[in-house]
Amino acid sequence: MVAENEQLYGLKSQYAEKYGFSDPENYVFKARKGLDEEIVREISWMKGEPEWMLDLRLRSLEIFRSKPMPTWGADLSQINFDDIYYYLRATDRQESNWDDVPEDIKRTFDRLGIPEAEQKFLAGVGAQYESEVVYHKVHEDLERQGVIFLDMDSGLREHEDIVREYFGTIIPPTDNKFAALNTAVWSGGSFVYVPAGKHIEMPLQAYFRINARNMGQFERTLIIVEEGASVHYVEGCTAPIYSEESLHSAVVEIIIKEGGNCRYTTIQNWANNVYNLVTKRAVAYRDAQMYWVDGNLGSKVTMKYPSVYLMEPGAHGEVLSIAFAGKGQHQDAGAKMVHNAPHTTSQVISKSISMDGGRASYRGLLKVYEGAHDSRSHVVCDALLLDERSRSDTYPYIEINEERVSVGHEASVSKVNEDQLFYLMSRGLSEEEANVMVVTGFIEPFVKELPMEYAIELNRLIALQMEGSIG
Amino acid sequence: MGSVLEIRNLHVNVEDQPILNGVNLIIKQGEIHALMGPNGSGKSTLAYTLMGHPAYEVTGGEVIFKGENILELEPDERAHLGLFLAFQYPVAIPGVSVANFLRTAINARRKLEDPNDKGISIPEFRRLLTKKMDQLKMDHGFAGRYLNDGFSGGEKKRAEILQLATLEPEIAILDETDSGLDIDALRIVAEGVDALAGPNLGVLVITHYQRILNYIKPQFVHVMFDGRIVESGGPDLALQLEEAGYDWVREKYAGAAQ
């Protein structure tokens, strides 16, 4: 009830200190820069993959090459695909005991607080460093119940039949240029399988860390929630601050069967030199529910539009997102809801904050197919501008081919007004604290959807972002 | 000796129009002053100017508090010195609970006094807030509501008094705290202020009507007209205004202002 964000004020570190550090590279394998068939074959060979996966990778490479760069959305013209390392392996083993993880990598995750969080409130943890998952552990009782939580490479090795059935079926490589790129060079990510009727109470968490310069990280995640099962998956990500740019291009595919429930929470906090170009999509079958809770704080450019395809009656999809665009950042984020069956429902609540010349765009698609009668959708976009130099745009695309539907769209843009600041400052808050407070209140509907630990972390990150940038 | 707020020959423009034309007033800790006057005489302008609203342009004079000309200070610095303004129109801060807000305000001051302060602990703060809410006969659920968001007129004014009680300033300005309240709400709010009054609190009650002064008993009553304090006296002056209205003030001083 009473104020959780006690750490919010008095925080005097910067991103550089907390997340922006880097380790020396003592890597067991570093592919040369650039992308071609040989690199793709090398990655697949290193992983000892089945032939069909190599074929899929090579096909995807061709698709990647043939697709033009997207010219809508954010400016991607500065990405030089030849100047990127597509595969870096920092250690040749994956551990399930932090003490066995190489010392410098362990220290990194210690500094990020991952082992501590694991002990306190997580059902399982995967920690990815560069291209490979270096640590993975899931509670034994979940394993006994048949829950699978592995890194994607191990998932492919140990459960090839399941992976082959679903991999690339929700987001095929032809979907977009970056989905093709990911499919060609993917490495790491999570494989989650929740058997029918199983409810995982505590979240599973994956943490993604880029360390090297000019790194490309291409994790691939596949989550399958069987009938009547439920899971909450959380991901976090950070990187050092370099002048060179890094690329993060993930693909996340989720299948939720009848009556299942999946919540996928992201706290994206990449350094401001990372291009974050991610494709996330879920399909929800009869009475299934999908919740994307998506927080975008970091990166130079983010393009991400979590989607839910509502395939059978009773399916429900939600996206609750915030985007925070500061100096030099462009957050082009949003949501896609596709109603493919009658009696399906969806809701999008998107909040963006722009300050210090940053730009936040909401880009959303609502599609209702013919025959998806009695479907309902509600979209709310609220933007908050902290100064005159910053920018906010809304691009809502609505395509409805059915008459008996109920659709609502609301959008608002507001500014922190002088009277709010004066009121808060008259109580002793500094201008910066007053701004943080208005922003904290603005994103409260998002924050209260997070587990408490993440809520505290998020408020802290927002304060960190705003620190020293006002006045 | 307690703190003193001294307003010396204060001139203020709003949008290039002169509103205050030389205000002089001294308020000491422990005293209760009432500032009355017809609408448009500059009462609220004085309140906002004392707290430092950026839209009010000081063109002359000074305001001395604790030996400092506070006109040079930001609103938060004035608050830290011990000044408080209960707003006539409190501003809504959606998503921020009353409790969260008050705790942040308390911590901001503690931090200023001691940079190493870790802030008030949650149990300690909860005890403090509960005590203050009980004092003001407020429902505890109030603490969890978003600040002034969807509050009724009476709730907004009570929230202001709760902030006053919690932040414990030395000099408090109540800007038309009685406006828009029915008689029951007025009584509750006024009794709340009365309970807080004492040797450690100086109060400037700004009001158009005499009725709030039945509960908050001022030792000094001032009448403002045309941006100046034109009459000062004891409690009798308020009763005189209640009976005779402001017409005699207008007649007596309208000419003088020309």
C-alpha cells in the first residue's frame, strides 16, 4: 500500500555504472564479422544441429537477403550487417550451479542481481551471455511435473520432436527481414513447455546480456502452454555502453492451447547503442489468454509490436506496454491484435513517455476477419511529453471485415503541466523529483501489473533515466 | 524566538498587469492572521507569490523568512525552510497515492537535512500517517487513493490539511480553504486546522467570508483591497466585514488607488 519506491530517490548511480560495465573477452569461440552461408553453417555445426535446422537456417538467410530493409517505422539505415559479430561463445559449457560459471561471467550476473533474485522469487532462471546460455536452472519439482524450461539449443537437442512441430510456425522466416535474420543465425533463448493443467506459480526468468562490441544477439524463444496450463515468463536485458552499435533481434513464438494462460513480461533496458528489433507473437486457442506486459526503457531504436492471434472463440489477448524515449532514442512500439474467430476479445493499453528530445511512437494493428462476430477490442494510447523537444506519434491501423463487432480506440497526449510541478514542489520535491513523480503515476497502471520486485526495479530504472536530465 | 515571515512592500505582476501594489505584513510562528477582501483584490496572488509560482512576476519588494529573501528561492526550497501553502484548487496527480506522495515529500526534506538519510521507514511512516488521519477524523483508506484524483471538493481540502499536519511547517498559508465547502465539510476542515494551531505554527487564513473564522480564531485580521493591505485590526474587524460587507472598503479606498 504505502510507497514501494523508496529507492526511487537518492539514487546517484548512472546506467554506466550499474549496467554499462564490460568484461574482457576471453572467448572460446568468436566467429568472424559479417554474415554469409559459411557463418551460418559454422553456427549450426558448432551446435551439432539436425539437418532440417541447418536447411531452415540457410533458407532463412536467402529470405533475409532478398527482403528489403523496412522503410517505415524507425530509421535503420545506419545498421551495417557486415560489421556485426553473429556468433560469440564465451564459455563452452552451460552450468546449473553459479559457482561453476566462469568467474568474470558470474560476476557480471552477480552485479545484475540475478542469482539473488533466483533465490528469492523465481521458479527457474536462464542467463544468456552473448550467443549462448551460460546458466540454466529450474526448480526440481517443476521438472518432476513435466515442465520443461531449457535454453533453446538444449530444447532442440533434447526435445527435437516438439521443437520441430512448432518452431517457425507462428513466425515463419518470410514474416519479415529480421525474423528471417533471426531464423538464420539464432542462438540461445528459451524453450518452455508446460504440460496440460500445470500452473507454474512463480515466474520463470531469462536474462540476456550483451558484452562484446558490435555484437549481434539473436535469441529464439518458443513457449508452449498446453490445455488449461499457465505460466509467467519474464525477460530482462542490458548491455555495456559502447560507441559502436549492437544489434539485438529476437523472435518469440508462443502457443496457448484451450483454456491456457500465458503472461510474458519484458523489462528491456539495453544500452543506448543497441538496435532492438524483435518479433513477438502468440496464438491463443479456445478460451486461452495471452498477456504481453512490455516495458521498453533502453536501446537506441526499438521496433517491437507484440501480437496475439485469437484463433478460436473465447480467446483473449492483451498488451500492456510502456515506452520511455530519452535523448537519442526512438521507441517504435505497439501491438497487433488479430481476431480470427467469433467471441474473441482484446485490449491494448500503451503508455509512452518522451523527454530530452526522445521520440516514442505507438504503432498498432487491429484486424478483425469476416466471421469473427461478437468480438470486442479496446485500445488506449496515452503519451506524456516532458518537454517541447520531444515527440510522440500514434499510428493506429484498424482493419475490420465484420459488422457485429465492438471496437474502441482512445488516444491522448499530455504534458507535465506547470501547476502539477508547482504543487509538488511546494511540498518540498525538487523539480526532478516532481517530474519523476508525475511519470511514476502515469505508468502506475503498468507497474501494478508487475510482480513487486520488478515494479521496484522499473520505478528505479525510470528515476535513473530521468536523473540529471531536467533543468 | 520563533520564525518570522516578513513581507515588505511587495509588488507583483501577472501577465504584465500589476496585481499587488505594495503589500506589507508580518506573520510570526504561533500567530493566526486572517486576510480578507473582495474578489480580485489580490489575496490568492499573494499566496501563490509567497510559495513561488513561476507565473507570478515580482516587480518590487522582498519577503524575508529566517533571514533570507525567499523570493530568490525555488518552491521546494521555500517548503524546506518551513513554508506551506494549502491550495484553493489542489492539483490531481493520477497514479500517485496520498501515502506515496507524502512519504516522498517527507523523505525529500530528510534527505536535504542529511544526505545520508535512508528515508523514513515504512512502519514509522504508517504510524505517523495513521495518527494524523485519526487527528483529522479521516478514513484510513484515504492514504491509498490517488492524490486529488476524483476527490470531492471537501476531500481535496481535507487532503491539503492532512499534508499540512504531516509536513509540520512553521508558517502555513491557507488559500480560501473554505471555498466550495458545505457547512459540515467546512467545520471538519476548520477544526482540523484549529487542532494544528499552536506555538509552532503561524497561519495566514485567506478567505472571502467570515464563517471559517468561527472555528479558526485569528488574533489579527487584515483587509486587502486593490493589491494592498488597507485595514488591520483584531477579530472585531472580521465581524464588522461580515455585517457591513466590503462596500465601505471600496468607498473608502477606491479613490485612493487612483
